Amino acid sequence: MTDRDRSTAYAEVAAIVARIPLDVASREMAGALRTEVAALDRLPGDSQADVLEGVRRNLRRWWRWLSTGVAPTDEDFEPLRDWARARASEGVRLEDLLRAFGVGRQVGWGLIRRHAREHETDALVDAAELLMQYVDRISAGVADTYLAERDALVSEEERRTRDLLDRLSGGVPLDQRGLELAEHLGVRVEPAYAPFAVVLPAQPARRHATVAARLRRQGWRLAVTDGGRVVGLTGTPLTLADIGEDPDILLVVANPAAPGELGGAREDVVLLAEYGRRVGLRGRIRVEDHLMEVLLCRQPGIADRLRSRVVDPLADPDHDELLRTLRTFVAHDYNHAATSEALHVHRNTVSYRLRRVEELTGLDLTTARHLALAYLAVGIP
């Protein structure tokens, strides 16, 4: 605002605005919104009328502010908040709404300039500032309301989606309620679904919620958050590119399973995802390629007994080299030469150490059964 008396500035700006017919301004602004913001142009007829009425309300509210010099109260903006909630429920993006207010400000400024007179230069400067203040205020209010409404909608959407996931995994065909729920969510009922899980390392739960919401919008309807991961079902293969995140993430997928097997298949995916998070796996991995890991994750008690069977006899600090040699031997597919190279020792040294491992643990590392025990005990972190 200039140094001129504030009440004088309001009065002079109000005098310019009074020359602009409300209907003319409303139609011009609404037309510009439909032209410049495609998301609003795609709305159905009733919503188009609501957009026009929203424009009229905003113009009338601004006119009252100018003519009285009294800023609108919080209650005055409740119709605007209702308007924002309606647009959020229709799926209009927040950035589209904020762009709409930017377009409205441009149109409003153009109208003011056209109806200003030559001697009203100072009033135009004040009008520009007042217009900017008003648009900033309604933009902030709409953004806050929109985000709160979208949070509520996503929560409800996730609740319904999780309900459908549980119904599909229940081992029985969907009942009428389940079919109606699938139709409401836009989910096509398939004879089989592939479970998946997504882990974004070191990212909070809200980041996973963002990914789940984006997947649903892109057509992966059965995606929900589950703590620090995204889980879901899909009828078509899911790739890292579909997720739209940094490639340094973990995507666990399983083969399609019929409804009667989905419960167990979903559990396998979650178990492998948590295992992968713990040991630092990245990229797209298949449950079918990590069945032994899944088996041990399903039976943690047996996994502990296996490790005790093999590792405990080598727990003495004097046996550190023996345990390291056994781990390296397993990691290099039981190949003596590769183990020797990795440890930078002679092959005879590797052979000697492995014989000592056999003496202390009772393993026979020439048999397939005991080699498998060694892998399960030390090859799976």
C-alpha cells in the first residue's frame, strides 16, 4: 500500500471495481478458467455451474472488502472451503486450483485496468497490491482445506481398499458386498492376483502413503500402505518404472495366485520385503527366487536353531578365521579356488580351515545335506 490514506485507497479502488458489471466479470473469469485450466473444463455441468458461482462469490467478497475497508472474517470463507472440498472430491489437483486463482488474478487485473481512468494511476498501484493480498489469502485457505480433504479421502479410500484386499485374500469368492466394493473402487475381479510390496529405504510412512496413492491413481487400484511399506495385489506385472521413484528401492513380487492361496502369498511378499530391508536388498526381486529366505522368515525358531547348530561351535574368538572362511566358502558357491582368492590365502589353508570347521561343528561339507545346512545357517543374514 502507498503512503496515501488507506481509506482513500480503498475508496478509489472500489470506485474502479464498481464500474465492472459482476456478471460480465464472472463470465469472463470463468471462461478463462475453462480455457487455461483443463481440469476445470473437464468437470460435469453441475460442477461447471458451481465453479461459476464460486467466482461470483469471490468477486462479491472482494467488493465488500473494498467498499467497507473491513477484511473478510474466517466465517466469510466457509463457502470457499466447501468449494475446495468439492473440487478435491472430484479429483482436481491442488496445482490446478492454484493455477486457477493465478488466472483469476490476471483476468481481474485486466478488468481493473480497462475500467480505470487516466487520473487513477495511484489507485491502480493500490489495486494491484490489494488484489494480490486477496488472491494470496484465498489461495492459502483453499490449499489448507484441499489438503485436509484429500487426506480424509485417501484415508477412506485406503480403508475400503484394505477391506477389499482382505476379502480377496480370504480364500472364498467375493460376496455381493465384496463385488460392490470392487466396483466402487474400479477394481476388475480377476481369477488370480500377484502380490507385491514396495520398500523405500529410510523413508517415513507418509512417503510410502504418497507412493500408494499415486499407484492407485495410475491404475494399480489395490495398493495400500502397511506401516513402512506399500503392499498390494495386481493383475499385471509391476516394475520399478511403474513406481516412479528413485531406482534405489526394493520391489518384491510374487507369481499370480488364486484367491485360495493369496493370503499365504501376500505373507511371503511381506516377509521377504522385511528381510530385504534388513539386509539391504535393492531392485526388483521375486519371491520364487528367494524361497529359502522366505522359509526361514516363516520359521524364525528353526532359523535360530540352525544358526546355533553351526555358528555356536565357532563363536570363540580364536575361531574367527574359521567362521569367516565358512561364510566366504558359502558365499562363493562352495568353490575352494574362489574362496582362496577372496581371502587372499592358499587353497591348502582354505582346506585346512574347512576341516577344522567340520571337526568343531560335526558337519560333513562333502554332502549336499550338510552343505545346505551351512547355507541356511550362515548364507542368509
